[in-house]
Amino acid sequence: MESKQISFNDHVIATDILFETKAAIKDLATAITESASEEIHTFLTKELRRAIDQHEKIYGFLQDRGRYDAYNVPQQLQKDIEYADYILDQYTNNSLQ
């Protein structure tokens, strides 16, 4: 299966959304354990399920485009290094102009 391409900027945006969604999942899980009202507990549980679904979709989007591979850590680390090098090159080239 051939992966679809995604621009670097779209990758950054999707990754930011992925990280924010992950943070929301953690916050919602904590809030569920702290809620005393059954109504609030039910509401937060529904929101947690939605956040998990959103996280799965965003991760799938990035994985389908070859940006993430949670099951191949050495390959993922290499991709992360390449992205970091790309950003450093962009920063260096733009700051010299």
C-alpha cells in the first residue's frame, strides 16, 4: 500500500492536534476520577470516548501518510531526526537571509 504524501506544515499541524488530543484524554480521565456528580461523570465519559476516537483518527491520518510508526521505534526515531534536521536547516537558511 502506497502512502499518501503530506506537506511538512500539515504534518506539524496534525501533530499539534494529536498532542493536544492526548493531553485532553489525560485531563478528561483525571476529571472523571474527581467528579462526584453522576451527571458530570457521564458527560466526561462521553467526552473521553470522543477524544479517544479523535486521537485514533488523527494518528491513523499521520500513519497512513508515513509520518508515524509506533511499532518500529528505530525507524520512527530516524524520521524524528530527519524532521529535526529539516527544521534546523530551514531555520539556518532563513536566518542567514
